[in-house]
Amino acid sequence: MNISHLVINSLVFSAVGIVILFIAYFIIEKITPENTWKKITQENNVAVAIVFAALIIGISMIISAAIHG
């Protein structure tokens, strides 16, 4: 394989992973009873930010494992 093919594959899989991560975030945002983005940004709720950071890391690890194979 040439290097351009590998770079294109990396970019495509990265974009797919980021899109899946955003979709998962918005699904979880809709499931939770509160507006978590408002709690994190406007009310500076550190506990909610830590929970969502852990959630994003966990989902990212699952997406990475699925893409890697």
C-alpha cells in the first residue's frame, strides 16, 4: 500500500469516529433529564463535566476498538 492510501483511510476513519462520538453524545444528552451542556458551561458544574468526560472517553475507546478491529 502506498502512503496516500493509508493517510486517506486514517482521515476517513477519524471522521467517522468523530461523527459517531457526536451522535452518541447527542443521544445521551436527550436521554438525561437536565441540559448537561448548560450545567457544564453556565453553571460550572464540575461533577457533571467529569461524568461526561468519562462518558466521552469510554465511547471513544469503544469506537476506536470497533474501527481498529
